[in-house]
Amino acid sequence: MTKYLVFGHKNPDTDTIASAIAMSYFLEKQGEEAEPVALGEVNDETAFALNYFNVSAPRVVTTVANEVSNVALVDHNESVQSVEDLSEVTVDFVVDHHRISGFETAQPLYYRAEPIGCTATILFKMFVEHSYDIPKAIAGLMLSAIISDTLLFKSPTTTNQDENAAIELSKIADVNLEVYGMDLLKSGTDLSSKSETELLNSDAKNFDMDGKKVRIGQVNVVDFEDILARKSALLDQMATEFMAAGDLELSVLIITDILESNSIGLVVGNDFAAVEKAFKVPVVEQQLELPGVVSRKKQVVPQLTESYTV
């Protein structure tokens, strides 16, 4: 029997971890052997969800070809966001809710991508379609993923499917959706103990934009005061990491106030004009205001991509 390693993107978020666990269980229900793994340590929000539902974090791997020949991807498809030796294994499954960029295989595969708020919502639909019961703990993690990715339904990426899935999953998990949701979101906003490096890399992804490599990180806060007090140190660390990477065109940190649904951005790189063109606001002292912006997937990546390609 083929064993699958199931994983999401580097710098994993709650959807990445929850979806890897849920997809592994789904594959096992179909008679496959599967193990969820992670391409990095879990963040505080994800740890809160794992602890709440008494689930162990998946082990962290840096390579997969030394263990298996076949893998399943969740919550990503771009190789720049994936494991380093992805080209050395066969991708048999992809479940994702992001853009499809630079993805190809030599053989057919199961590929399911939908323009909705969360990968876990797609997985919920898959469980329903196959009449598979969802264990309480896995339902709780899937619910956590939806809450996280949609910012408790405030993100413009949210669909009715996400909300309906969350309601059903909250019943299985036996939690109050609103109360648990706010507790989960707030668990990831205490940044006082985090170093600048940890803040920059806790939820960061690399994107290829017309041949330009752009790094976009995001952190959630309950107000901007504390994080802006660290602006100089954050920019210094961003510059250090930018220079060390060598092939980056731009590095952006999106700081999102989850209560007010607004963001600010910090920018380091070679092309501030692309940022100003994308968001139609000036970059002042390496900072820009992003009122109403909460979603990297829908309100940041497409706009920056277009600024490089048009």
C-alpha cells in the first residue's frame, strides 16, 4: 500500500495544519495510509486549537522524498511555498482555495480547488459527499481553520459555504461558534513575546509575480500601537532577511487589526512603485495604510500581481 505524507505550505497557519490532519483522515477512510506532517512549527493560534481539542501537532519535515514517493497537498499548490524536494515525488492529491500558479504534473491526479474562504470548507464538503463522519476533534480543528481564514466571517473571502460549514462543524465539535471564535483569534494576537524574526515568518508566503519573487507575511493584532512601536526593528529585520534571500524583489508585512478590519503594511525591497500602483496609496517611511484590507489572498496578492504584469 502506498503511504501518503499530507502537508500544506511553509510557515503553516491553522488551515494548513487542520486541513493536513483532516485530509489524512479522509484518505484513511478511503483505504489509504496517510500521515499529516508540517513544513514548520505551528503558530500560537494553531497551538491553541490543537490544545483545545487535545490533538498533537504533526511532526515537522524538511524533505519528503526520503520517506515516500507519493504526497497530498493541502492549502497550497505553488512549488515556491512547498517542500524543497517536491519535484522528486508524485503529487496525487491537491485540495486548495488559492490561485493556481506554475503547477503541473506528468500524470492525472485528484485536484480540487474552489474560490471559497478556507481549504477546510472544501474538505467538509468532501466528507459530506462521501457520507463520512467527522470525529469531534477533527471537526474542531476544521472549524478553527474556517474561523482563522475568514476572520470569523469578516474577510471578503468568506462565502455562505464557509459559514454553513462552520455552523455544522461547531455542532460536531460542541462549541459556541462566536465565543470560541473570538478566543481563537485573540490567541494569536499576543505578540509581546515574539522576536522580529518570529513575527515576520509566522505566516509568510513567497509568490512568483511575473518572474518577480515577492514575500508577503501577515500578523493579526487587536490594535496597531504595540506593533508600530517595533516598526524600526521589524524593518531592520526585514531588510536583513531581504538581503540574505538574494532573489527577492519585494518583502511586505501586512499587519491586520482583527477588531477594526483594517491593515497597515511595512515594505522593504526594490520596487515601492509596484506597491503604490497596486494599492493606490503612497508608501511613506516604508509604511502604507490599507483601510478595509484583511485578506492577503483576495486583497493583496491579486493587486500586487496585477501591478507587475500590467
